[in-house]
Amino acid sequence: MSMQILRSEVVLEKYGKALAGKTGILTRLHDPDFSHQANIFKVLITGVSDESIAGELAVQISAVNPKLLILSARAESKVTPIINKIKESKPNVATRFLNMELGDMGAIRKGVENDLADIPKIDHVVCVAAVMACPYAKTKDGFESQFGVNYLANFLLVRLLLPKVQAAGPSSSVIIVASSVVRRGKLNFDDIGFSNGETYEGWAAYGQSNVARVMFAKKLGEKLKSKGIRVFSIDPGAVRTGLQKHVSPDFRAQVEEWRKTDKAMTDVDGNKYDIPPWTTRSEGAATMITGMIDPTIADFTGSFLKQNAVANEELHSQIRDEQNWTRLWELSEAFIGEIYPL
């Protein structure tokens, strides 16, 4: 698929049957003769709320009749509006709220071990939850909050869910949502915590956390390729969501001024790139769905996706350096106190 902004509905219409194919149950989208048949695939999505791309993704995926949507957030009140929307349009699709505070490794472990103990297989894990450019803070485990929530929580969560994903077999997927900010972000291995906040800058920390996400997907994709499990990091584009709550009005105005003048940005290596256009939540969720099911990119597992296509060429040299993938992986295993069984 060439790079283009698409709505989620378009991607599902084109490739949605892939979700049914691995289970042996045929589901024809928008065909009333098959509307009574439910697939048996299960999806876990983090960061679900009524104002998030994750919430939009859940609603879109419900259209292809999954057996179960596991919707994770810090509070049930965030997920309830999405569950209600799904019940209205797809009453036969089961949903489950998973209470998980991503700033607390103990809570992540408890959520998986206790609340998902009865689920042996999960076909697709989509890590969307994030904080952006927030004031300096630490997670419960002592990590800078954006690195801890946006990246390290995903590293631990995927580690805990991996046996369930592997049990689902080939064509299951792990999707790690990142950001266009990876082009300007850099991972400071020597001072990931910004000297306990003394050198902290919100956008630098956001960029660092997203660089880590993309490197994680690179290394995980490499490790899981022989098992046929799809791994992709995603740039969903510029979507107005609750993620921007810490963005100042002055910064918003500056970005809009850049848009008007077609100002090009430069990445870490000095290469120019355009500020992404504003897109809808459906368009933002579409690239996640592409990562989950588009058969044309299956051989590119581990890749960075943008506008529904592989976009590794847009990554700067620090991210492309495979030694950095390994360095981050080993550091992350030390941080979570667990080794990946791969």
C-alpha cells in the first residue's frame, strides 16, 4: 500500500477479512447474511477514552465482530462511553474493562495476572496510551513519567502478554503507537531521567519516549519474525485528542503559523520533513489497523508505519542503529527486572 491518509473504514473494507482468516470463520463486512457470525479473535487496546484514538480504534474494530475487546485505562469512567457506543452498534461484541495504571509496574502485573488470567490467547495488542509534554514527574517506580508511561510500561506489558500473543499464533500482532516527534527525538542513554528533572524539557522527554517505542518495535519485530507475529510502530498523524492537554496555547499558535507558511522541520540528522496535516480520529486509527492486518506489509515486521505504509526511511540514524536497539532492550530488562523469553 502506498503512503496515503485513509479512514479506518477503508482499511477494514479492504483487509478486514484477514481478521477472520486466521480463525477459519468467514466474516464478510457489511454483508447481512454473515452479521450473526462472530469471529473469535481478541484485541487488547490501552489508553481508551471517548477523546482518544484508542477509543476510535475500539469502535472501528467492533465493526468486524471480534469475540472480545479488552479496553484498558486508568479509570472505568474513561472507557464507559466507548463501551456504550459499541453496544449500540454491535451488541453481540463482548467488551471488558481492564483497569491499569501504566505509571505503576505493580498495577500492570496485577492487571495481567489477575484480570486476564482466564484469557489464554490475545490476537492483537495495541499500545496507544501516552502522556505528552507534561510537567516533570516520576512514576511510582522512580522513572521519568513520559519514559515510564509511554515506553517502559509497554515493554513490561508486552512481556507479560507475550505468551498469550504467541498462543494466538501467526498473524497475531503487537502494535506500538509512537509519533511524528520521533524525527526530532533522541534517546539519551547516559541520562534518561534528565538528571532527576534538573535538565527536564517536556518535548525532549516526549521525543525520547517515542524514540524508545520505535526502537522497541524494531527489536521485538526482529525477535518474533520467525514466529509470524507482526510488530509495528505507528505514526498516527496529527490528531486532536486529549493527549494535547499539556500543550500551551502559545505553542499551538506557533505550530499553526508554521503550517500557514509551509515551514519544514528538521530531524536529528538535519533532514527536512513537513509538519503533518491535521487528520480525523478515524484516519489516525487507520494506520494502526494497517499494522494489524494489511497482508502486503507482513514481511516488513518491526517497521515504522506512517499514513498506512512502511516509512523506515523517515527514521534518523540513532533509531536505525541496531546496536541501540540491543542496548535499550538490555537496559529495559534491567529496569523491569524481567528477561524476555525470546
